[in-house]
Amino acid sequence: MSLLNDTIAGIRYQDQDTRRRAKDRLDRLTMPHWALGRLLDLALDLAGMTGSLQPVVERRLIITMAGDHGVADEGVSAFPREVTGQMVANIAAGGAGINALARVAGARVQVVDMGAACDLSSLAESGRILSRRIAPGTANMAVGAAMSREQAVRSIEAGIELAQTFAADTDLFGTGEMGIANTTPSSAIVAVLTGATVEQATGCGTGIDVERRKHKVAVIERALQVNRPDPDDGLDILAKVGGFEIGGLAGMILGAAAQKKAIIIDGFISTAAALIAQSLAPASTDYMIAAHHSIEQGHCLALERLGKKPLLDLDFRLGEGTGAALAMNLVEGAQRILTEMATFEEAAVSQGNVNQ
């Protein structure tokens, strides 16, 4: 477990001296004080994350991790399990929502098989996806642990290794996922780490009806009763009620944070992974940017626990990294304000009392 421990040990909070210098510059830009609101908050964060008043966000990568879940056998999703593999192929071919929106953002998309139930070896061998496969899907968390603790560590370390691999040519990371039934483990994680009830943390996922949602709540409650995950142990939570792609995303967040790289957290499943990362390394939250507010009802609970205010609210519930892709343009906007907008002194503009 040395990679995980070493990565956690290497994560530092944002650079406060750089934040102070960025704040001084942003206070003096040619506009009424803080007139661009949360875009300036984001610029401040970028400076603190990177330790630079000239942060770079040009090279962008969204890593979409795929995994299946044994709990799908409980009938908690509107779609059959084989859709995971089919959608992985669609993303790899460039035909999914994430591909279209990543093109808008000028971002690359990399699909990673963390543990789909179907055989994706041909896609991996052709180089269209990467394989960091732990197993062909997790076990059914409603009757026992979703994975072993060793598998949980492996999934996180796979994500760390990916962040390390791509860091040399990536300035800005984004998270994404694909996996039928993955809102079920995500709701369980959110309930455990926020202290919310399962009812509060559980939404309709892929669009299930009211009755099936009640069944989904009951399945998650049973999983928590059977497994009793320790709320003070992120690895225990991941092993007992998590998913391989959730572990991979948590590792990717930790890996990005250790290298002082900003990482945009997509929707509900990615945010559940961010909670795991936060539980293992609280300082990792300093490198997270919340992309959007999902209509999945547990998402607001997870964001509140992270202390994050999302950039967008567009009623998204697709996942894949779609929200992260759109948020990348706002991140670029914040970076350009910090690095390109003139101060009153530079532009020879009278400041008057605009900062009063």
C-alpha cells in the first residue's frame, strides 16, 4: 500500500502566499471590486492550487472510468448491466455525450476499464481504451462486501498511477464514469460519510419510478446493515459498498492533488469518489472543482460535505464527465481573468472609490 500512503503524504493544502498575491492582483483589476464574483473565487483557487500567478489550463483530459456492480442483480436500475460495455464502446468511438461536450472544451477523453462485467479486451488491445481491470464487476453489496480491502486499495492506486502517467501532458483533469447501477453504491457512500439517511441520499438514478426507488432505498439500507462500513475509514467504505470505478476516481483525485493539479469533479458518482478521497486525505479537497449540481438528490449532501459550490446547475444526470467538460470553459475564463486582465495601474485607469 506504499503508493497510496506515499501519495497521501505528498498532498499539501493550497499555497497561501500565492493566494494572497493573487488576491492582491484580483482586487486591483479594472472593474468594480469582485464584480466577476465566483469566477474570481475560482481564479484565486487556481493560483493556490498551482502555486502560480500564471496557472496553465490549456491541456485538458477527462478520464472516464467504467465498472459494473453486483448490486444490479437487485433490480435497482432501469437498464441492464450489458449497457456498461456498450456505452464504453460508444465513448471509445467518439459517439457519446461526453465526446461531444469534450470537443467543445478542447479536452481529450480517455476511457478506462476498471471492472466492467463484459469482455472489453479487444478495445484495450486496439488502444481505444485502457484496462486497469480489478475484476468483472463488484460483488453484490446487498449480501456482503462489494470487494476486498486489497481490491479497494488496488482500484485507488490504479487511479493514482493514471494521474501520474498523464500529468506530464495534462494541466487540467476532469472525472467521468460509466457503470449501470453505480448510483446505488454512491448513495450508500454519501449516506455513510455525510450522516444522512439512505432515503435522503438516494435518487432515481437512470430514471426509475417511485416504487423502484423505494426498493433501491431498501436495498441500500440492507447493504449498510449487512456490511456496517466504518465512517472513519474510507477504504472500509469503498470495500464494503463501493465500486471499482469509484475507487479509481478517488485515486485519480488523490494523484492530481499530490501533483498540485486542478481536477474538476463531475456529477453524483464522481462526487461520491471525491468523498472517499477527502476521507483519506482532507487536503485533497483543495484541488477539487465542483462542476455542476446534479438532479440526483444526494448530490447536494455530498457537495456540502466537501464544502464545494458547483459552477453549473443544468439538471444534468448523465455522468460520463459531461458536466466536467462544460465546466472547463469556466475554468479557462477564470484563468484568463487572472492572467490577462489589466489592473488599474497597468491600464492607467482612475480607480476612484470602486473598492469601497
